[in-house]
Amino acid sequence: MRPWEFKSHEQLVQAGYIWKGYGACRESGCRRAILFYRNPNGKLVPVDPETFELHFATCEKRVRAKREKEADEKFLRAMGVSP
């Protein structure tokens, strides 16, 4: 998988992405505006409208939840329990 390298609408369109509309993050506490593009494989991709980064990478709620899950799994492994 290629790293996300797009920084504008024009770059996404040139790469074969199709703009589908606006939306909002469904994570409780985030609800930030996001743009949706359909990638060349047909999958919807949420994009931050200000930075054009993937919303999954910029959503503070998702990042925090992922860190907490990783910490919990690390603790369980240290205790000898399979997560």
C-alpha cells in the first residue's frame, strides 16, 4: 500500500479519485467535517478538508482509542494473558 501523498483536490482527481460529497465524523466527540472520495478501487475514503490527510489519521478520538487499546494489549501480554 502506498503512503498517502495527496495534498489537494486536484491531486486526488488526477490519481483517479472521485469526489462524492461532504460528511461528518461519526466518532462521538469528534464530529469534524470530512470530504468523501471514491478511490480507484471503489472504496469510500474520508479526507480532512483542511489538510487533505486521511481522516483516520487526524481524528483525535480514533488516535486516542487506538493508543488506549495498544496500552491495554501490552499490559495483558505483560501479565501473560493473550489479548
